[in-house]
Amino acid sequence: MSSNDRICGGCRKSIEDKRFLSCSACGLHYDLECANVSEQRFYNTMSKDHKKAWKCVMCFSRQPKVDNTNTPVRGTALGVTVQRGAAVESPSGLDMDYLNDTAHNITIEITDFQSLVMEMRAFREEMREEMRSARLETKRLNDTVAALTGRLTECEGRVAVLNERVITLETRLTTEKVDNASLIAEIDRMKSELNDRDQDLLLTELEVTCIQEQPNESLLHIIGTVATKLGVHLDEQDIVSVVRVGRVLDASQTSAVPRTRPIVVRLARRAVRDKLLEAARVRRGVTTEGMGLPGKPAQFFLNERLTKYNRMLFRRARQMGRERGWRFIWTRNGRIFARQHPGVGSIRYGIRAEADLNRVFGLEAGRFNN
């Protein structure tokens, strides 16, 4: 018989798919609805052997019942004998429809119970597997947390050690800063003292600039004519030494006009030097005209001789003074002074170090500009 010729033994309809059960006793086919089996139970719960051993309601109801003569609600009046184990009375007098309905209901209840039991067992196994997986994940999580806790404790220990080292270094740095500040202040003081001593050694020296340099020139004669030009009598005994200072520039090696080197004169007495400086201040703008020097007449200057540090400081002070509109910046006895405005009310500032430049031309200068 082909699959298209299967007829349901209950509803007598054709069975067109594989969703049916065959009775192992009578061989009739029943669809799932007449067999009272759900699709979930058919596919998920019933095994292959279970399907092969399945019996329809009619065949299941015809199975002989188990003999039990010790049942207290039964007696000998019912015709039950020990030898036969069945009632003497024929079942033909019973209501067959009632028996069939009862058997059908019992079969349905048993089948549903078995299905429920199998589903509960499957659910239990599934829950056991889930609990097993959850325990493994919890164990892994606990191990990971324990490892992280250990590493965190180790990191906290390292951070504590580093914190102590940082505190120690900061303390040491603060101490060293204080020590360095005191050392720097001491070094600056010693530099200032050395510069003052070097400047004191130059109190008898003068510097003459802007007098053209000539080959085989007589510097002693030039200084004599400069003193005469300024109206000061100068003997040869008053001059200790006279020399041009600075590097000699070769005109053939450069396109620019070589700068004239200054003439440095050391005098025997400081009084003579002061007299020459005073005469140069009175005769400001004097030139070489009438001095018998070669070349065109040019203005020359007579200034105090300063140390290298004081020359740099004086040059920087004049630059900052011009930028800020200061009118007077001069030297006297090796010291540098600055005044912004003429008159008695204008303050005279002394400049002895680089820090004085910011003090004078920075904060202090702003007070007079307002």
C-alpha cells in the first residue's frame, strides 16, 4: 500500500503525510489527532521503539487485566474464581461504548502522563547541564577575580613604593632648590665683587674711539694732540701705556669698511684721567680738525674703560633705554646709571647686574610712563 492509500482508522480520512502512528496489534493507521498525540510529543518525546510499540485504543482495551482476588471490594458473588482469574459473567451484557470511552480516557491519561514525565526528565537534564555550565563559568569567574585581586594588590604595593620614592625625591629636590638658590646667590655676589675689583683696576684708564687707524702711527703723539684739543696739558710722564685693542681686520678680506680699533690709555694718576673726562664732557662733539691727523675731520669720543661684563651691561642698558624712551644712560667711576627724565624729580637708578635691567626698565619704568 502506498502512502497515498493510507486511511485513518478513526476518522476514515486519507493520510497524506508522515505524521501518523501505526497500531502494533491491528496494523491500522491513525493520524495524530485520532491517536491523541501532539506534534511536540510525536517529534520530541516518542522514540522510534515507542512508535513501533504503540497500540490504538481498541487494541489497548482488549488486553487482559491482571488477576487480583485479594481485592477487598470484590467477592465470590461476582463469579471470579481462582483457577480462571476472570468473571464468569459474559461481558456481552456490559455497555461496550462506556468501556471503550473509559479505556480511551485511561489511555489518553497514561500517554499524557508519560509524555509529561519524559518532558520533565528532559527539562531536568537540560537544567542539570545549565547548572553544570553555570558552575564552570562561576568557577572561571572566581579564578579570574582572584587573579585580578592579586595583581591589583601587587600594583597597589608598587604604587605605594613609587609614591614614597616620589615624596623622597620631591623633598630632596626642594632641599636642593634651596641649596642651589643660596649657591647661585653666593656665586652672583662673588662675581659682582670680582667685577668691582676688576673695574677698580681700570680707574686710571681711558678709551678713545673713532680716530682713524694708520700704519706706523704714533699713539703717544695722538693722545698728546687729543689732550691738547680738549684743553688739558698732558706730560709724557703722565702716560703709562697706550695701545690699540681688538682684532686687526684686513680690508682685503671683507667688503665692509673695517671698524677702527679703540685706543686704550693708562695714566699714572686718576686725577689726570678725571680731568680729561671732564674736558670731554664739556667739549661734547669735538672733532679731529686741526689735530694734524690724516683723513677728513671726524668726531671722536673719550670714555671710561669698562670691564667686559660692564661693557655688555652698558650696551644692553642703552638698547633697552632707547626702546622705552629713557633719555640719560651714562657711566661714572665704572658704575652705570640711568635716568628717564631731566630734572630733580627724576630718579637716578644704578645698574650693577642683569637683574637690575628688568627692575629699572621694566616695572620701575612703567611708573614714569603713566
